Amino acid sequence: MDKRSRAMFINSLSGFKSANLIATINKQQQTNVAMFSSVVHLGASPALVGFIMRPETSPNHDSKITQRHTLNNIIETESYTINQVSAHFWQQAHQTSARYNEDDSEFNHVGLTPYYLDGTPAPFVQESQLKYSLKLVDIMPIKHNNTQMVIGEITRVLCLKNAIKSDGFIDIESLNTVCVSGLDSYHETTHLSRLSYAKTDRQVTPIGINGKAK
């Protein structure tokens, strides 16, 4: 396959992925916000989340270098936010993947709003209905393709209260959260059901959105 078709094909293999904007700031107060579809849960206690940062150089090691403003800012301030993308601003979110200059904030170009809280240096995306701040814990290099896993610990969460159910489950569909497949395909979701805890001596059964038996 040619290079571009191969990238699209391999990126589509993993199926639906979460769509998130990662927002950062440097010590000169220059903001940055960029789309990522590689955010993953790593643990609940401590509350750790990771995402993959692509390499600065292309896989064929040519001379083309892409600056990683997000990573540079995270290293500099050890602070960043992850903001889930909703259906009412998914196109603006995708536009952040354009290669803007380091001193040219994506917030200004795509029509999204930085939102600050005391104690969190990095901005949140105001339009996001589920967002959380993190402090940098570790950056783990992946030698096989020169990518890096950035690991952060969640420090605060902002979410509409009625989306959080009595057992702690977050009904992200009620927040109109979208997901992404491949590199550029965005999707709304349809809830099927929650299922009971799986055990070897019984079959799983559907439960309600609050975690109670139907």
C-alpha cells in the first residue's frame, strides 16, 4: 500500500477511539490545544491517564521535523488538561490538528475558549462538558517507533452533575460526547446497556444506567 493509504488503514484497525482535546500553556503564557485520539485509562488509584505522542521525525527518518508544542509545554509546566469533544464543536476540535506556529494559539483560530481555574496553570476548553486537569507523572519512550507515552495523574474533574450516576458511572452519551475512527471520521454513539459484573457461575444480565438491575 502507498504510505497515505497504509496510515489510514492501520489507524482504522483499532476501531472507535475517544476524541479529546489536550490543552497546555508555556511559561510565556502561550496556549496550545490539539486533538488526540490515543487517551487511555491506566489506573483508578492513583488516577492515571496516558496518551501517545508521535515522534518528531517521520518513520522513514527523513529530514522533516514536526515540533511537538503540546509535549514541550507539558515538560515545561508539568500541567495539562484533557477535554472530551462533544457533538456541538467536533469540527473546531478537528481543525486544531492543523500545523499552526508555536506562537499562534489554536484557540484563536478555531473559535474555542480557554477557561482557567486557580491552581491549574493549563487552560480547560470551556465548550467541553467533561474535562479534567493532570500533573505530569512520567514520559515513557517506546523505542520501536520513537513514540512516547505521556502519563499524568488527574487532579480535578469538571463534569455536569446529572451525568454522574449514584455508583460513580459517568453517562458520557448524555453529554453528547463523540468518538473517532481512523484519522478523520467522527461518530455519535447509541447506548445499548450496561451489564452486570461477569462471574463464572452466571451469565451477565443487563442493568440500568444507574447500575441497578432492570
